[in-house]
Amino acid sequence: MRTVPEREVDLPFPTYANFYDFTIKSIFLPRLLHELDHFIEATRPGVAICAMPGIWDAFVAKRLQRHGIPVITIVHDVKNHPGDLFIPVYWLQRSLIRKSTGIITLTDFVARELVKMGLLNGKFHSTISHIPFFFPDLKMAPPKLPGYPRRPVMRLLLAGRLQAYKGLELFADALDHLSDKPIEVRVVGDGSGRALEKLADNGKVDFRRGWCTEEDLVSHIDWADVIVAPYIEATQSGIVTLALDRWRPVIATPVGGLPEQVIHNVTGLVTDEISGASVAESIETYLNNPDLYIYCFTNSRIRSRLKNGWKTISPQFTDLIGKLDAGHEA
């Protein structure tokens, strides 16, 4: 995580790096909230936006509520992913949602889940697509075009938090179906488990275990020709949006909000079912149809910028804030 220089922050709010740090700094949370009171009284903000819900945000929202400041919360996930241990975050997120006047979801799938839970009742709501991570402070070079099919070997990448819900078993099974195909495979990220060991033992897999920086992640994406998202559960994926923005088509399973992010046969392929055989079949589709691959990679960044670029996203934010402001004044 990158820290923003303090001079760019009107009200520095020191957060935490681990559980021990969280425990110690939580003792001083009342003092931080008291400082927040003074900041609100001095600046009278029109709206507060919680971009990534965390453990303290429900308490901050309650304080903002006391001052009559409407809160917009961006809801990324409705519940914990399988294998995800941060269950208390989602309990507190429900409290945060109830205290929020406006809700932004990144996919319609998440919005439907919130409706089922009764958490969108009486809220201003908008679904606004997940933007790519542009990392402007890194001053990265423009993305390189994929090497396939000029290079006969197609490079596949699976990257991110390597937890059970990322479909590691499916990907391992898919590679078993592709043992004689001209592919190179790289798996990047932090995690553990039997499926990871199986992938690590596969002779075709270049395994890069451990946390990687933003620069490393982008370099891995630029190495690849196709990003594989064989998830068995998902809301949406930041890796997918970043991949599409860097001219990389995606192969994704039909779960959660992934079919909203990947346009089948246009910016990538959505598998017929959630299985290793179906993932392998989609990979073979690109191997057997280079023209389709070229069409998808050509469309990936263009469609990404049209749907997820700031020129599209910014008016959607301002529209929701305007509706919220009008409703709040009424």
C-alpha cells in the first residue's frame, strides 16, 4: 500500500498495517473521531464517500451522520469469499450500509444481492463499473501489445490473492487437459493449499509465490497474452479491469459479476460452465482461432476505456451525488 504525502491530506487519519497495529490504534479511535468532529465543523463537507469499507468506517459514518453529512459507500463484496477470514468486516459493513444515504455497487450482481438482503431499501443507488487501476504515480510505460499469435506459444496468467474461491483446482484441471498444447503458464500471488501445490508441481507453470508490487503485477500482465479468471465465486475483479485496459483479453467463468466485465467473444471468453474442462475448452478456442483472439484483444482496451474510463465514470458519480444532495435537502 502506498502512503499519500501528509501535505495532500487535510485530515491525516493514521490507519493500521496488521492486527497488532489495529488493536493498538483502535484505543485512540475516540480521539481521532473527536478530531473529525472539529474538521467537519470547520469545513462542512457536502458529502462523504467511503471508497473501500474497512473496520473503522461504520464508526466514522455514525459520526458523520450526527453532523447531517450524507455518506455514499462503495460496496465491493456483500459477504466474505470462501476461505476469506475477515468475516467481522462484513458485519460492520452492514452497519455502514445502513448508515449510508447512497450506495454504489461495481456490478449489478452485487446490487441484486443487496436487494435480497434488504440493504438497498430507501437508499440512493447506482451501479458504476470498476475502473482500471491506472497507478498514475508510477509513470508506467504504455502497455505492450500481446505477442500471440505472432509467437506460436500462448502465455496464460493467473494472478492475485490465491485463495480457494479463485478456482485454483479448476485451473489445475484445465492445465491437465492442455498438457500437449503450445502454452506457457505463470501463476502470481500469495496463498497456500493443496491446489497451489498441484500447480507448483506442474512442469508448465512458472510459479511466482508471494506479494507483488503494482509494478510487478503490471509487468506480469504485459508478459501474458491471456488473463485467466477461473473463479468459483466472485463479485467483480480488479485484475480483469486492469488486464482489459492493457490489451489483454480475459477467460472467465460465469460466476457473480464476471460476465458483466467480460463481453463474450468481444473482450474475452466466458466459459460455458464452472469446470476445468470448460476453462481448457476456452483456452483451446483461442489456440484454434487466432483471428478471434486478435478481435478480442483489439476490443479489450477500447471497450474498457469506453465503459470504465473516467470520462464515462465521472458523470455517473456526479449524477448520484446530485440526486443524493437534492433528496437530502428535501
